[in-house]
Amino acid sequence: MDRNKIYGFEFTGNDGEFRLQNPDRSSFLYFPLVNEGGMMSTVTPKLHGQATTGHNTFLTPPLSVEDLHTSRASRNFWVYADGKGAWSATGNSAKQNAEFYSSSADEALLEAGFLWHRITRSNAVMGVKAVTTSFVPSGNDKIELMKVTLENTGSKTLTLTPTAVVPLYARSADDLRDHRHVTSLLNRIYTSPYGVEVQPALSFDERGHRINHTSYGVFGAEGDGSQPAGFFPVQEEFIGEGGSLDWPEAVVLNTAPDIGKGGGVQREGYEALGGLRFDPVSLSPGQSHSYVVIMAIESERINTNALIGKYGTAEAFDRLLEETKAFWAEKVNRVQFQTGEPDVDQWMKWVTIQPVLRRLYGNSFLPYHDYGRGGRGWRDLWQDCLALLIMEPAEVRSLLLNNYAGVRIDGSNATIIGQQPGEFIADRNNIPRVWMDHGAWPFLTTMLYLDQSGDLDFLLQKQTYFRDSFMSRCKERDASWNTTVGSSLRTDSGEVYEGTILEHILLQNLVPFYNVGEHNNILLEGADWNDGLDMAADQGESVAFTAFYASNLKDISQLLRILKQSKGQETIELAEEMKLLFDSLEESVNYESVSAKLGRLDLYYASAPNKVSGKRIALDTDKIADDLEKKAAWIFNHLRNNEWLQSEKGDGWFNGYYNNDGEQVEGEFSEGVRMTLTGQVFPIMGHAAAPDQIPHIISAVERNLLDAKIGYRLNSSFGGIQQNLGRAFGFAFGHKENGAMFSHMTVMYGNALYKRGYVNEGHKVMKSLYSLSSDFETSRIYPGIPEYINEQGRGMYTYLTGSASWLLLTMVTEVFGVKGKLGDLLLEPKLVKEQFDTEGRASINTIFADREFKVVYKAAGSFNYGEYQIHSVSLNGSEVTLQRVSGGAVIPRAELLSLQTGECHLIEVTLA
Ligand code: G1P
């Protein structure tokens, strides 16, 4: 092994396990360790990172990605070797850092899997090897565990004095800048036979100074359960005057702790440290000895006896590690792919777990995600459900139902999401802001749910609406509202109003239809999907999302017709005020006229001013469907005529935006081409792009947005800060929402291409995501899809990204074509040659109709997409009578429901 070389990761097993040489030669690497009980840790190759259960309860100091190399406050495990001095088993010592580029540097190897992390570090001069394994046990305890095994790799007996060290920050992230010192004075530090515990007396955070109950501890034992020899509970005493955490006096001079075996001493008012000294151990050559370290967060003082009883031996550690691996394997393996590209299949397992990680971490608590308090936004809530529909489908119905309680009667929605399902909170900061894309996502997710389940009754189920002081999409304030009146919409007579889910969906998609800017596209308002387009709230328009809403209107109209046909739903019951929005039923609005649309919207706002009459009307289902279809057709026509940019190069694309000066954003200008991927994705994904426009768009994307090094950029260079569009353009070009390869939009582009039958093109896009992410030498990330790839090709904001949900969804429903069609199972494979193995097979394990299936495609003739068709299908060995639809075949749900639950059923599909 060459210590100076950057190696890629290699998969070593069938459950995503991988290994990586020299992991400490790449900066910014980190790995998530988490459980369903709320423990959220991060660990780096040098055991840096953090451990927390929330914004106000950090065990270690909260950090941002830069702190991984600027801060010395990491987990550490020191040994003092007689005659040789101090060495850090985690690589965090001033001496090892100084020798990092020399021939006496440590060797390091990372191995990891679901969800465990192991570093093997050895040093020839010291004659020692340390294997450090970390994980957060599955279950509900807020615990992180670490086991260190020291081995004598030299030829003489080695006497080592170990000291485990974890800085105990023990408070709110807010206190990092605000009163860090004063809050250390609150610390009450206890030592007991196995470790150090801190329970600050008060909590200083925005909630005021209150008695604090949360306790934080670091405990440890030798592998056989023997107690530590002593304790260093105060950081400044451990490091010594003038010392530091990476060259601490107590270790370097091998001084004995003041507090000896058994602990029992208390300290107050200092920065705390989980410093555990162990008895010296003499290891003959080849001999090893293990230690277990437990980091714990509890809502009250920690029951150390119980904790040690459960976690305090190497035997318990190993057993719990296996349980944890099994827990995650069960989750991840609910969806599995077996193709001609086994590395891609293993990589997909890491993508599959990402939506679960986002459910657990929110968008916070990993080093790049150094913002927020763990919550997720409205958009993410709906995106994450896409993956859950595939991974944890049983829970999704109630999630979706609850989420709809966040919709306001003006079609906008709450943006602060509470802890409980369906809990939406009024914005305390009172920031009036509407993200114009928010109304578009719920229908997309709901449609997926309806297709997977056939549960059309869901549409007719009732749900409340959200209400706060904002009305008319934040243009007006309801002076009569205050927190005491609650956040549910009420009727004139004060009753809580409930409408069907269908009513919620209609509102979300109809209100934007009227809310247009001077070019007759839907107003950008606070921003759209791109949070960074936040400086065009007056005149900005999102043409991209106008296309999305129009496609929704068309799909909803089709759904209404199905509701009538299959459920006999002749009329739809709605809040009477909504009649105004179905203009074609009575007084038609001239859609060409911006002022006429806005006028109708004002009438609607006035009729439902943060309350409703409570009266319902029944409207004819067909007439509503006609109305929606008419609106959709008008938009498609409008976009094709007015927003299509014909390039001098022969191809063309859709303009995606207008800025705050009412100017068309995209086009070929003398300073260069301005183009966005977003502007193309939604017209292709829905119905706005006419079939003959798609090849032109693909050509323009390849020409203007594809960069050989970083893939499909989110936009071309606009060349300036764009004060009339948004903060994104303040970012350097090629980073994040300004021209990086932003995975979420790229995956949606791939998805859209597959949907419209551009399979080879879609595959090229998906493959680029894999290649960029897994090319470790450049991306420097562990397996999985990052939020974006920056100008240098580095993967950024790993793990927590909505792109993972979309990638998984695209693989299952488009590439493998295993998807619901209002409850029936549609098989419509769009596999390309390289995805079949040498025997012409490609398979997927997935859940459908509450049953597990393995779908095996077998190409009997050509492996090329377009040259094969479904020839025959068998279910558990018996031939299925095929119901062919264009491009695929359907198996009726009834047939699947007759199968046993709890076992895996085999569907074999011959392609010829
Ligand atoms: C993030 C946000 C997402 C937003 C996107 C673009 O993407 O989570 O809501 O639309 O930035 O601003 P993600 O990290 O999910 O890929």
C-alpha cells in the first residue's frame, strides 16, 4: 500500500460493506451513525465528528465541516507506550499530524457497512495496531459505542497505558457562540466507577433559563468489563497549562489522574471531559486487549449500573453490532437490484438508505448540514414520502393524510413542521414567504400512492386546513388571528372546517393558475424548488413550475374522470367559495388577460378570507374535469408559443424564469448562453413539452449544460450576482445552486427522459450520477449520492438529499419499470444492454401490494432497449395471462392479493 496514494473504495460484501485505504488522506469525509431512538452521530476516519440528540442536546461540540480539521475536540483514544511515548489510536495527536507526510506516518484502513464504521490504524515505529469500531446500537437508547482493540505488532513486550477521551460539551448548539464560557459554569460533573457524567444545572437557550435535566456521559470498561483506573473530568486539567487536546499533559507525561478507581468525586463549573484512564497493560508480541467506550445522552441522570450492564463488555458490543447490522440490512434489503453491474447494485444500497437517514437527521446534524434544528421543510416532507412508498409503504397513507393538514385555504401551506405527524406551526418570526412550488409536489406524491395502492377513497377522505395570520398567499395579514385561536381553519360559525383531500389538491393547483405575472406565467413569489431564487418576489415568474402545475391540472382532470367511472362519483363536494376558481362553469375568465386572472383570484381571496362559510356545493365531476383540462391546455399552448427559445444552433429549449425586472432570464445573449436545467425538467416530465420538442431540448442540454468533469450543471454561467433573481447567483459558479451538478434536478431530468421514452438518454444521465459519485479519487465521498458535485468534481452535502428518493424511485418505477397503475402492477422495463448480466438477467426485489416480490427479467433475444418486448410472465412458476398495455404488461392487483404475505414471490419475465 502506498501511503501517499488515493485509492477508491471497494465493495467487499453483499450488504454494501466497503473498504477504503488511506481514508485520512481525504478531507471532509464523514459517516453517519444513527438510530430510531434519536441518537445522531457522525464519525470521521480520525474519529472526529459529533454526537447529539437534537439542537439543544449536543454531547460533543457541534461542528461544521471545516471543524473536522480545525478543531482538536474529537473522540480520542490515547496510549502511552513505555519507552516510546504518546500515540493516538485515532490519529489525533500533534506528533502524528507532524509526521503525517513522513515515512513514519500511521497506516490507516477504513471498513464500513450498515451502519458501522471501523478504522484500523497501525504504526510500525510504535509497534502497535488499533482497530476502532463505532456504531449506534439500533433501538431507542441514545447511545454511541466504540470498541478499541490494541495489538502489539512488534517483537518485544509492549506496556501501554490507555486513556479514552471524549470532550463533553453537554449543551445547546446555541451556546457555542452565545455564552460558551458562562454555560460551562453551569456544569455539574460526576464521576462514578465507569465514567464521567455531566448534568448542567440550567439550560441557556432561546427558551429561557430553566432547570436542565438532560445528562451526558462517557463511560468505559476493559473488554472483560473491568473498571477504568481513574478519571479526568475537567478538560483544562487534562490538557495542562499551555497544553492542548492533541498533546495533553496527562497523556504525554503519563501523569496519574487525581480521581482514582471507583470515581465518586464531583466537580463543578468547568468545560467537562470524558477522560477515562485504564490500568497499564503489557502485551507480548501478537497479543491484543480491548476497551469499550460508551457515549450516552439521557433525559435525566444516567443509571450507570443499567448502562454498564447492557453495554459494558466486548461481548455485548459484538452482539449488539451484529443486531444493528441485521436491523439495517433488513431495512435496506427491502429493495435490491441485481444487474450486470454489481458495484452499481451495492452503491444503490447506500442510496436506498439515504431517505431513511433524512427521515432521522432531517436536514441537520451532519457536518455539511450545519444549519436548521432537525426539521424538514414542506417540499422535503413530500419528496421523502416517494422513497417511503417504496421502502416503508405501510406507514405512508397516514403520513400523506396528515401532511395535507398543512394546506391553507389560499392554496399555500405552513412551512414550519412540528414533531408530531400533521403538526404545523405558525411562523414565530412572522416571515411572510411562499415557495411557489410547494403546491405542486403533494399531488405528484399522492398520485404515486394512488397508483401503488389503488386507494381512490383516499381522495374523498376529509382533513382540516392550516390557518395562521397570513392570508392571500402572504400578501395580507389577518389581524383577528393570534396563537390562542389555534391553527385550524374555521367556518363563519366557528367550527373547524374539513374538506376532502381532493379539495386540498384542487386548491393547491388552481390558485397558482390565477396567480400570474406580466408574462402570464405563475409568479415566483418567495422562490421555487431552487431555494436560492429568492430575490424576485415582485415580478419574477417560474415558467418551470408553470409547466409542472399545468401537468398536474391535466392529470387531476384524468383522475376525476376515473373517479367517476370506477366509483360512480357523479359530483364532487367542495367549499362553495371554490366555485369561483372553476371559471368555465359560470363566468369564464379570459386566460390571455393577466389582470382578469388576478381579478378572479382577488375575488376568491375576498370570499374566503382565512375562513370559509362552511357551506358546500356539489359540482359535476365531468364539468370540473373539463375545466381543469381547458386550463392545462391553455398553459401548454402558452408555453410552447411564448417560452420556447429557438437556438441559432438548430435546437431549442424552454425559458425557465423571468426576473424581478420582468425580463426573460434564459437565451443566447452576447455575453453567453443562459440556460437552466430546471426549465427543461418539468416540461419534459409532464406534458408541456410537445414530443417533437424533446430531442431539441436534449441537444441543448448536452451543448449548454453538460460538463465532462462535473456532469449536467443546474445552469450555465450567468456571469454576475443577479440581484433581480436570487442569492444562488452570489455563490461562485459551479457550486451548489449556481451551476453545480445538483443531483436532485439531474435525477429528475433522468426520470423525465425515461418517462417520455428517451431511455438511452435517461440512462446516460443516471450513469453520470453514479460515475461522478463513485469516482472516489475525484468525488472523495463514501458510496451514495451527494446533494451536488462542485466545480472540482467533489461530492458535497453527503447523505441528506432528496435526490436519493428520486433516484430510488426512478430505478424501481422507470428503469426496472415495476410500478403501480391505480393498484394493478405494471411491468414496463427500460433496461439497457449493460444492465443485463452475462446470462441476460436483471432483477429487482421490491414490495408491492404489501407483498415481497422478486422480479427477474430475462432477455432471450436482444439486450438493447427498443429491441425487446415482454414475451411471457410467470408468477411463482405459473404462466400469467398477459394484459398488454403499450410498452408493458399488467398483473391485476386481485391476483397479487391472493398471494401469501411474509414470503417472497417470484415474477419471471421473458423479454424477446
Ligand atoms: C436541497 C433542499 C431542497 C431544495 C434544493 C434546491 O436539496 O433539501 O428542498 O429544493 O436544495 O434548493 P437536497 O439537499 O434535498 O438535494
